[in-house]
Amino acid sequence: MAVDYFHRLVVTGDAQRVRRLARELHRDYPRTIGGETWTEVVLFSFAALYEIAPRVRRIEHEIPCDPYELSAWPVRVSAGGKAEARYQFQTRNMEVAPFIRALAAAYPKLDFTLVTLCLDDSSIESRFFSRGISRRWLLPERDPDGELGARTTEV
């Protein structure tokens, strides 16, 4: 049975580094069908991720298909020079967190926040990767009083 995941990734840090990462993750693929040619733009390419962080081959030897329903926002820069790049995409039968952990290791001065919704069981997982530190929150969890809350774990 296929399991679908919906991801939101936010990358923050120095504007120059965030822009560089956004450029490196971007790929243009020329396509031709029936004599008609166009360029497919993939703003978060797994092929690019494999070039940026070769250690992901330990996770999955073959490069996965690029994500579905991909959206990317322009890099935003605050007055203080801190920048943010945001991506939203869907994958099938593939957990993205190990890939983002490898990407964070390749860009140790950036912070990566990944929120994943499993579309099959409605579970929500949030992960934060920064400078070799990884934190994980799982939702929904209920505390002893029956209230919804988050459980944090170090990974």
C-alpha cells in the first residue's frame, strides 16, 4: 500500500547561503514530446540534492523521483540580513527527513525546519536540523489530562 506525505520545508540563515542553496537545488529539464519542446522547472530537485550531499546515497542508492505538487516561494530577506526559503511538496512511500538531515550537514550554517503530514493516518511530525543538532516533535499526542500536546525527542 502506498503512503503519501505532504511536506513543508523552511530554510533560514545568512541571505547569501540561503540563495546559494536555492540555486543549487534548482534544476531545469528540457522536455520534448511530439515535436513540442518546453522546459520543466524543478525548484527542489532530488538529483541536485544528491550532488550537494552525496552521503544521501547511503539512504537510497537510486535518486528518487522529484516531488509532486512542488511549490517554492522566492527567498525572503529581513532587514537584519536573515533569509528564508520555503518549499512545499508531496512524496509517496518516501520519508524525507533523512534526506534533509544530509542536506543540513552539507550546509551546517543554515537551519532547516521540516513539517510532514502523513496523508494516510493524519500524523504530523516536525523536525529541526541545525549545526549537527536534530529535534523531533510528533503530533497529535495527548498528555495525561487528555489535552493535545507535542512530544519532543532528540534524534
